[in-house]
Amino acid sequence: MIRDGHANVRSISHDAVDTVPINSQLMLAFTGMQYRKTFLSETKVQNYVWPAFIHSMALVTDLDSISPGVIVNPMSVVGHGVVLQDFCLVGALSKVGHGTQVGRNTVISPGCNLAGSSRIGHNVHFSQSCSICDKITICDDTYFAMNSVVKKNITKPGRYYGDRKLP
């Protein structure tokens, strides 16, 4: 979605971004990780304004920790001291525990629970209803299948079901 400085708000496809006037406001609406990564690598993001969007039905305790392009959906809870880097998406009914750092372009699907003091890398995708124990570190470029429960650090990129790496 773009807003070009007027009251005009419209949806565009990713391949039409080059037609958007510089300094327009954009909101990233992809949920698929591959589309998000491709778009962000091919787009000059610094040419546009990426407002953060926090739904009025979400609870975010520290607004200073929300970076450009972050979207926090309804009935989500983002705890004290959480850092959400650029273009993170927090799905509805998700919880991000105190002191957790979430890397750039990470998708937290609806119903996920990330316990406190965890370190989440860039381009991580948590499918619906994942749970992450406290003080966990997860590397970049990692995908977790639906209902995964992560109880130990993940150090190698790839696809996982819980702590188990999938082929």
C-alpha cells in the first residue's frame, strides 16, 4: 500500500514500486518470506517512508523499540525491552517476551509465543502457533513449521520442526 502525500491510498504490486514517487509512505504486505526477502533486496527502501503500524488492539510496552516498517497486529503483546527491527511482522494473538531482540524482516505468524530474553536473527519465519523457550538464540534465514516448540538454540539456517532440522 502506498500513500503519496495526498489523501490517496492505494495498493500496488511489488513490480510497480519503481513508479511510486520518492518519499511516499509504503507498507509491506507480503507474508511469504521469499517474496519479502526478494522485495527488500531489490527495492531501494531508503527512497520511501516506512511507517510502523501498531493496531489499536495490540499492547506494546516500549514504542521506542519499534523500527520502520514493523506491523503489530491485533491482540498481540510486545513486552518491555523488546526490539523489533525493520519490517518485522507480529501476527494477531502473538506474544513477544521481555528483552527479546527480533531481527530484520522476521515474520511471527498468528498465535506464536516467544519467551523473554531471546535473540532472533534476520529473515526468520515462525509459522502459526510456534513457541520459543526463553533465552533462545536463532540464526538468520530459518523457517519453523506450524506448532513448532523450540527448546534449544538454532545455529544452522534451514527449515525446522521444533528443534529438528528438516531435509
